[in-house]
Amino acid sequence: MGFEADLHTHTVASRHAYSTIKEMAEGAAAKGIKLLGMTDHGINMPGGPHEYHFGNLAAIPSNLFGVEILRGVEANIIDSRGTLDMPEYLLERLDLVLAGFHAGTGFDGGSVEENTQAMIAALYNPYVHAVVHPGNPHFPVDIEKVVLAAKATGKALEINNSSFSVSRTGSAPRCELFARYIHRHKVPVIISSDAHIYTAVGNFEQALEVAHAAGIRDEEILNYSAERVKSYLAELKRRQRLLSQRTCPVS
């Protein structure tokens, strides 16, 4: 059995990616991927999608070429309070919300304490399902504190395959530390391609090597199973609804 889901990919809507959703789905089908996260960048990304892109995602079929499509976003964390660059009315509509740091989107990094505070706050955001490429050396964090926050919230952390090749130079040592702490504290983890072209969908090799070296087995990785991903997302959505009901004022 191979991995059934790739939860972090980009289409031409992100402007610095090079394939359409049709091409990405075809690439996923060719790799045996059953569940594909369409997670174009949030609206603060230079050249990225407008709000209308996310407002109109219902136009994307839920299944293309036998691949189930999760309509989502890779939102940008834009301050030390963990604020995202996406309005709540859009976040609540999406199947999948990833959050991460990106230079040039409003927050170019602070001290380790500020970065850690921001990432932990994003994990506590009820709309966020996972924090991506947390090992980015340009936004250093207290790794164990972040991992413990992920454990407390039941949220997943990502080991990003692109961090070992085309993006975020120098990530490897921090990703390796994240993997060790994830294994130690039994935190949900996803392995993602962060594909920006259809040929990269389902490419997990270098990230998997790091996960395996830390003692993480394939079966412990959330996106090894499409059904496990869907159960995870459904549980977080249920918790989100309960929280909104508790905080809704009585009329």
C-alpha cells in the first residue's frame, strides 16, 4: 500500500506554480493518490489569489479522474498573534486549512519567542487543520514548545518534502528535530509534497527518510490513509462547530 493523500499542493492560481487543478489531479491519479489538497496561497502572497478565488471554490468538482479534491488554502501567518490572511467567512467554508510562515506576506519573522507564539496561536485557531513547514530556518521557533502545542490541540505538523530540495534552504536540521519530537510526543504528522507542478504530486521521498530516521512509521502518518485524513478533518470540524455554538451569544 502506498500513500493515499497529498494534502499540500499548488495550482496556477498561486502564480508561482505551473499546473492547473486538472493537471494536478491527473498527476495524483498517476501516482495512486486518492485525496488531493488544493491549497493555494492565502491572499497576502504576492501574486496570489484574490478572495474571489476562495469564494468560488465550489466550482471545482469534488472528484477529478478518480481523485477526491479537498478545496483549501495555505494561509499566511501575518503577525506574532498568529493572525491569518484569510477572513473567517472563507475559512469556515474550506475543506482544508493549512497555516505557515511566508516572507513578504506581512510578517517577516521576529525573535524565536515571537515566532513560537505566532505558530502556537495558529495551532489554536479552530479553523486551522495543520501547520506547514514549521522547520523553516528563516522563522526559527522553540521546536518542543510547538510540538507540545500541537499535541494539546490535536493538530498535525508537516514534514515538507520541498524543504529538502527547492524551498527554504537550510531546513533539514530543524525538520529532523521536529520529526524526533513529533515521534517522542506522538503528535499527528503529515508528509507533503508541496507540489507546484503536477510531476511533483506525491513526491515524499526525502521527507519520508527524515520521518523514518526519527522512528515514525508509515502507518503513523496521517496521509498514509485517505480515510484517516477524512476522519481527522471531520473531528476537527465537529470541534469547530461545538466551539462556535459555545461562543455564540444567546438571542
